[in-house]
Amino acid sequence: MITVIAYSKEHGYHLLDKTELLPRVSDEKHDLVWIDFEAPLPDEFALLSSYFNFHPLAIEDCVTETLLPKVDDFGDYIFLVLYGARWGVEGRFATNEINFFLGPNYMVTYHDFPSRSVKQAMERCLKNLPTTIRGADFLLHEVLDCMVDDYFPVLDRFEKAMEELEMEVFANPKKATLNKIVMLKKEVMLLRRSILPQQEILNRLSRDNFAVISAKTGVYYRDIYDHLARISEMADSYQDQLGGTLEVYLSAVSNRLNEVMKVLTMFTATLMPLTLITGIYGMNFDNMPELRSRFGYFGVLGVMGVILIGEFIYFRKKKWL
């Protein structure tokens, strides 16, 4: 699917029909054009090379998964690979790769999944907000600002999940609790891997001399960089907090195991003297209590009872029970 938004001083931002993409995008009436490719069809994807004539390596990065965010300067345009936040299968945190081609008076975005950030930025444009009519570099800032803002609900969800895990660890730690801790740690690691490289890219956009980015826009990119730095710090704190939660879980499981071993040990210690007596009693000598003594059987039971009571009093005195 292709969505085309054009800006002109006469009409402001307005949608264009994608069937008129080729003639109208190049129309000089438009001061700024934004073309968004969302899971495009093969004939739509071909426009990246046939109409825009982008570098083959940049086009290849669009269709293949890029492991890390990146920025490439091709002179008359720059190519960016950045990651937004989304929820994948089973409500797990995942990233959404968005590719940007930024020229002097146009911006092309490419993504395989629906992007809430792109949708929000388009809605702002169609409302003709003042911050979106300063140029293509400001338009890129608008999309990046929405992308970074979408990370904050993710952070709130992480905090809620960690609070629930901590309560579960203290109340009733189970094997499933360990799986939740491990999965959440993986999600936080994914968050950190996506945020840290993007900080460096935003730093370059705000300080390096790219031909398609004006010096005035650098201040706005630095603001996004500050937001990413804050998210990075929170991700680090989440990782430390989850490490502490894992230690508490292991300690709780170890304490529970110690309690079980303690009970089993007390049972063993209680039964050992009784086993000793019955073992001797079962040797069947001629003068064993049950054979020659009239009250020998009850005497043995009495001795065993006294031992049980004595052990119980001793364990209570030692505070083992």
C-alpha cells in the first residue's frame, strides 16, 4: 500500500491518489512530498528503483532485516534504518523496522508492518500543524518524535510487569515465574539493543553536516536524542531490577528447598531410634520381650513413645519446629 501526502503553500498538506504518483510527485507545485510504502506489492516496490533511483544497497536493506539501526549518506539524500516499538505475538515487545529516504524536498518511508508512529505523523500533517511545514528534515523529525513517544507506553508496561513479578516472587514463586523473568529480561535486552544505536544516529543527525538537514533542525534532533537517553537509562535500571528479582527468586526457591529438607531430616531423625529398636527386636533371641516377657511388647511401645515425645520437646527447644 502506498500513501502519498504533498504540501504546497496554496493547499497545505493533502493526500494524493497513488495512481497519480509519478506525474504529481515531480510536479513543481508541491514544495514537499511524503511517500509511505506499507508492505508494498511487487509493482509498488519496484518504484524505489525505477522512479526514485535509490541505491541498490539501500533498497536491499529495505527488504532484508537489518540487525542494527544505521544511517548512510548518498549525497543528495540520506538513508536511515530505525526501529519503532510494537507488540508481537503473545503480547511480547517487538520492534518495527522503518526505512527512511530523505531528500531536499521529499521523504520516502518503507515498512512491512503497520506503524502507529507513521500514522500519527500523517494525521499531524493533514491537520497542517505549523511544525510540519518547515521542510523534509522537519517532517523526518515529526515521525521520529512519534516513534520515540511510542516507547514510553512500553516502559509503563515493563514497570507493571516487573511489579507483578516481584509480588509473585515473594508470594508464591513457581517454575513459571522463572520463565516470566527470563522472557522479560530478553525483552529488556531487545529494548536496549534498539535504543543504544539509535542514540548514536540521532547524535549524528544533530551534529554532522548532512546536505539535506539544515542547521536549525539539529536542535530538534537533539531533543529526540535526550528522550532516547532517558529511555536507555530506564532500560538499564529495568535490567538491574530484573537481575535483583531473579536473585530473590533463586533465594526463595533455595529457602523453600531448605524447609523441605529440614522436614525430611526431622522425620528421618525421628524414625532412626525407632528403627534401631525394632531392628534389635526383630532379631528373635530367646529372651526377647515378646517371647518370654509378659509385658515386653508394651514396654517397647512405651519406650518408643517416650523417645518420640523427647525428640519433639528437643526440636521445639531448638526452634526447629
